[in-house]
Amino acid sequence: MFNNFFHKMASPRYFYNISGQLIPWLAAACMALFLAGLYYGLVKAPPDYQQGDSYRIMFIHVPAAWMSMFIYVVMAVAGAIGLIWHIKLAEVMAISSASIGASFTFLALVTGSIWGKPMWGTWWVWDARLTSELILLFLYLGVIALYNAIDDKRTAARAVAILALVGVVNIPIIHYSVEWWNTLHQGPTVTKLDKPSIHLSMLIPLLLMAFAFKLYYAFVVLMRARCEVLERERHTGWVRELAETK
């Protein structure tokens, strides 16, 4: 049953049809979680005893930082699947994720700078976490530039996959940088072996926003992947049939 499911999902035509049905539901769930997360984070959550209300940027910064790493891993895994099994749809998902991941990484850097100004007294420091996150942004931009520089998209996808796999070594560096080096960036407060060192009134909206960001990525990457599939399959019969019915 699972083999049949994955075989269907690897079909561009089946993916195009099923993703079109999923997108509205994912978008609606994303909007609901965003509204709930912002309400509880900006209205219901109390001020922090040290940072006051300035900490509330956390509800954007932290999920964006999580997503910047998560999407890169997804991109690298999809690239590896494309390299090993030559599945076109994996290549499509990899390149469709790149610009979204770059946007989340940029958002994490900008909101981190805004948060760092009142806390550290400066917009930027060459802190291990910040520097490795900046390198991640350059990796995303490198993937996008490399893909657009090569005319043959199958060759471009293979080159992108190799770059993504090489760059994935940066992900554990970002995650563990605050533990490996003496850094200004605070340590983990949610992903700890013992209970999170964050009050439940702040944790709940943070998790709501994290799930909202994941759903946002899900429906946007499906939209981008559908466009990429149509571009790649534009000479096939099913795309011509689709164009005739529109």
C-alpha cells in the first residue's frame, strides 16, 4: 500500500492534482493558527520579568529560525532522493523549498537583530549562532543562483542537490553553537532534555506560531512546486489537456 502511495506521489500529474486539493485546507489551518498564536502571544501572554514586552518578537524570531534549519534539511533530503533514485518530483521539492527557506532565514536574522538591539546594545555581533545562521542564508542564495545559472534543469537539480548536501553540515553547527562556544545568544529554552524553561503562557503561543509557520511552508511549497511541475512538464499530454480545460 505504501509503495503504491509513494509511486503515485512521484507522478507529476497525481502530485499536481492532490496538492491542489490540499492547499486550501493547509492555508485555512495556517491562518487559524497564526491568529491564535498572535492573539495569545501579543495579548494574553504576560510581559517578561526581565525583558518586558520586547521579548514578544520571540514569537516570530524563534519559529523563523527553526524553519530556516528545518527547510534546509528537507531540501537536502529531497536533493539526495533526486540524486539516488532520479525522482523528478524530489528535485522539484528541493528547489521549490530554497526561496522559502531563504526568506525564513532572512526573517530570523532581521528579527534577531531587532531583538538584540535592546538586549545587547547592538544590532549585530559576530556571535557563533548569528554567524552560522548568516552562512545558512548564503547557502540558500547559492542554491538559488546555481539553479538559475544552469539551463538544463535536470543538471541544475543535481548540482543543487550536491551543494545542499555539503551545506547540511552547517545545521548542527547552528543548533549546538550556543553549547559549543561562549556565545551571547541564549541557550535552548524549549528543546531541552528536562522540562522547558519557559512559562506555559509563553510556550503555548510559541508552539502555535511554530505550527503555523510549518503549515505556511507546506502550502507555499506546494504552490511553488505545482508551478515548477507545469514548467517541466509543459510538453506532456496531461499538461496540454489541463490547458485545454482551463
